[in-house]
Amino acid sequence: MDIPTLADMLIAHERIKPHIHRTPVLTSDYLDGLSGAHLLFKCENFQKAGAFKVRGASNAVFGLSDAEAARGVATHSSGNHALSLSYAAGRRGVPCHVVMPRTAPQAKKDAVRGYGGIITECAPSTTSREEVFARVQQETGANFVHPYNDARVIAGQGTCSKELIEQTARLDAVIAPIGGGGMISGTCLTLSALAPHVEIYAAEPEAADDAARSLRAGHIIADDAPQTVADGLKVPLKDLTWHFVSRHVRDILTATEQEIIDAMRLTWQRMKIVIEPSCAVPLAVILKNRALFAGKRVGVIITGGNVDLDRLPWIK
């Protein structure tokens, strides 16, 4: 495996600075009172393309040689990586081919096309997405930028935690959502080197808890097509992300579908910011495990805000 290092993350941050926002850290007295902790929300919902994934995508795209970039890039993604790679490819002026599940939110498909991405749809399963992608890549010859099992992507995602510890005086813990593990791997990469005292937690839907089961079992357990409102967290861990998760994540905590929806709505109501369901899982598990986080300064990574406003989960 090509395991990214701290030096890779630092190089990535310099490379992508012209193409990303340094997103703010927000707080909420109400949510502090509800949780018993001091929560510091790193708001990647305000990021370019509306999600943290533009960090890894930009690092991959702008790290290509001119000859490599001329062939374009390709990926498979349920949404945020797809639109982030399309954004980065558009900034460099190269084509981007994306395989997306036909059930992906329409808002994310529209955003991909808006950034110039070319979509091929697939069935909503890991098997289908990988099979269709293999065909698309063979036809186009484009460079594969994996949504998370890619050293360049993980190094880029690690820049988020670098900013977070620079923006906060002291942290006891950091928590982020986990699906394939790109963000949490980047978090592990950065914090294990720059702030090793910080405990790292991951948050996962109970209905798609393969990462939690993997951590308990000591090896990767992959579900093919889990069903959850947190559409960005349906994919399984891979070998590179497992390297970081198995070594540095203290625990993976889960929340039910209703707990995720309630936390999402609570964030909209109290913080007046738009977050997507996947981003609500960390707050849901903090509120569910109040004793674990009480009295601590906890960094909470809000990973994105690309929501289909016509299909809000609390509207029946």
C-alpha cells in the first residue's frame, strides 16, 4: 500500500490552498448544554462544492502531470466525491467521468453536471458501481481517483484536521462520520502526528454499521448495499483506510435512522446551517453517549451540506 505521510498532507495543503476555503469553526451554547460537552464544529458544509471531499479531489487532480491530466479523471461516488472531483477537474480544464448510483440525491447529480462531470448511472450497490466503473475507465482511459482508498485523497482530507487544531485552543477528542473512511483516515494521519493526545472517534449509521463491526472483529466486513438516510456512508472500508482506522480510531459509535434525522433537524434549527444526513451522525452519537463526551472539548467535523431540499427526511 502507498500509505500517505504527514509530509504528504503538508504538501497537499499548500497545493490545494488556491482551490478550497479555510472553513470556519462554529459553536452552539444550546448544543453544549444538551451534550454536556463543548462542541467545536468544523463546517465543511461551507467548503467549495459543499463538502470536505474537494480537499482530496483537488490534491489528486492538481498533483497529476500534464500528460496524466490530459487523459482526464474518473471515479465512482454516491455524490460528494463525484461533484468534488468534477469541480477540481473543471478548475484544471480536464474531463471528469463519474459513475453514480441511480438513487443518489438529484441535487448531487445536478451539481456534478453543473461542474461539467459526465455521469453514468449504476444500481445502488458496491458491486454494481465497481463493475460499471471498470467499463467506463476502460472506455475513457481516464485516471482513477478513488473516493477514499487513495493516498492522495487521504492526504488531502487530512488538511481539514490540520486547520481544525490551528483554529481551536485545545481539543480532547475529534469525531467524524465514517463510510469508506477517507475523512477519518485523514484525521488519523494528521492528529496522530500533530496532536497525538486527541482521541479519535467515528460515527456511523446503525443501519450501515460495517465499519463498527469491522473494528470489533479486527478485519474488514463489507456490506454490499446497506439502506440508510445517510447516503454518503453506505460504502465499505478498504485496505488503505482500514490501515488508519484499525490503528488510531478509539471507537466507532452508531446511531439509529431517527436519531440521525433528529440531529440533522436540530442542527438546522439551532445553528441555522444546512447539513446533510451523513453529517448529523456525529452529533447523534454524541447526544446518545453523553457520559462519554461530557466535560470534553470535542471537534465535530461537519462533512457537507449538499441536500435535496425536495426530500428532507423529516417531511413525510
